[in-house]
Amino acid sequence: MLIKHLAPNGSQVVEYDRQHLALYAAMLDADAAGQHWTDAAWDLMGLDVTDTGAQACWISHLERARWIVGDGLRNAILAFGQRG
């Protein structure tokens, strides 16, 4: 799975979101369980957590996951129901 340095940040659900939905769910679970971001980023995303951009990558994807299940839920349901 290819992980971009930063997750999408627009108000539209994109193919990247569709491809990473399981990752988003796992990230939300890890965050809710109190798992430290470095452990979760390594386990779930394969990130080198010593890289200077690793935390920004983690945060942007976690924020995107929160948006998908929050304000973006309606858009996500519509987008995930479409075949792409």
C-alpha cells in the first residue's frame, strides 16, 4: 500500500480515501486505544518514525480518518457506494 506523505485534505472523498479506508479505521482504533503514534505509524503504515516527516504524515492521515467518520461521512457513503 502506497502511503502519501500527507493525506488528502479537501472536502471531497477521493480514490486514495477509498483505497485507505481500512487503514483509516485501524488508525482510529489505535488512537482510541491510546497507542503511541510512533508504534501505530510503524505497525499500520510502515513509517520510519525517525524520519522528520513521519509525525506530519501520521497526523494528516489521522485527521483525514476523523473527517471521514465525522463531517465527511455523507460524502464518504456516497463515494464508497460508487464503483471507481
